[in-house]
Amino acid sequence: MAENELADPRTSDSNTISRRDVIKSVIAAGAVSSTSYLFRVSKVWGQASAPGAVDRLITLNVNGQDRRVDVMKQETLVMTLRYKLGLTGTKIGCDQAECGACTVLIDDVPYYSCSVFTHTVRDKKIQTIEGLAKPDGTLHPVQQGVIDQQGFQCAFCMSGFVMATVGYLKTNPNPTRTELAHGISGNLCRCQDYDKILTAMMRGAEHLRKA
Ligand code: FES
Ligand code: FES
């Protein structure tokens, strides 16, 4: 697979490495990232990195800004966004491509960021929930739909639903309720507030058409 091709971590050769190992290594790397980058002596998964095997210090375009960040070869995008770039609006629910809480847009297409290796999106535009509102604070129409309808209970799943809806509306700006429900069906709500969520997302679609 080409280095920049989006890959599903669940189907890659890294299957022999547990998610717990990934998380531990991301956290550990935060403490040693600077020196390990300079001297290429970091230990990942208990093995020494091959010298020059991958660039760890990379540039990501996130919410319209270029951000320099030190990432490991098998670090997932959600880890980078939350724990390296401080963009905690993107949530981790299942961390295994099942719930959609981690949904972000990559070149305007919704992806589960828990299942995208950060290195594969270096040349792409990433948008998170933090990048939806205008600089003057005006909410995105879909965010305004949530405000209008009070469409969530605990709201843990909200940013994922909003990003999935924003992405879906780029392909179908005037969906029926059934079409939108199908379009964002990859997102789950543990409070099971689906009817209100869908009403809020439909209101957001209506706002977007008038914007
Ligand atoms: S956290 Fe990514 S799909 Fe659940
Ligand atoms: S509103 Fe609680 S998880 Fe969706």
C-alpha cells in the first residue's frame, strides 16, 4: 500500500499489536518525542525504529491551519487530534470503527478518525468540530440546528453526528428524513436519542440550504 493511502488499522499488518499498546505508546511518546525524533532511538512496540524509516515530524492541515506534529508510524488520527493538537471535540467512543464518535472530515468526506493512521493524511485537509464555526463565532448551520432543537441528551456523540451530517449534506443538500437517517447511520448514540438527533440534523440541513 502507498504510504499516503488511507488505511484501516484493523486490516493492516499491525493487527498483531493491541489497541492498548497503541494508546500506551502514544502517551509514552509524548514524553520522549523530541529526543527520539532527533536521535532516532525510540522504541515502538518494543522494537527499535529503523533509521529514517518514516518521518515522525510532519505537517497536518487541520481546520485550515498547517500544524507541525510529532507522530508515530502507527498513531491514529484521533490520538493526534486529541492528545497532540488539543482538539478534544473529537471523541473516542469505541476506538474500533463502530460508533462514529470520532468522525472528522478528510477532504470533505466523513471518516472514523480512530481508524485512520495520521501519516496517511499528510497531504489532505482535515476538519474537526472546532473548525466548523466562522472566525466571528457564528455557528455552522448544522450546529445551529442542534441549538434550535436541543437534539442530544449527554451529547457525547454530538460532534460525530454533526461532522457526519456536514459531510453527508455535501453530497445531498436536500435529503428526506429517511435519506439523512441512512446517510448518518454509521453513528451511534448510547442515549438512543435518535429521533431528536435526526430532527436537529434536518433543521441543520434546512439552515444550510438558506445560508
Ligand atoms: S471511536 Fe471511532 S468509531 Fe467509535
Ligand atoms: S446523546 Fe448521549 S451518547 Fe448520544
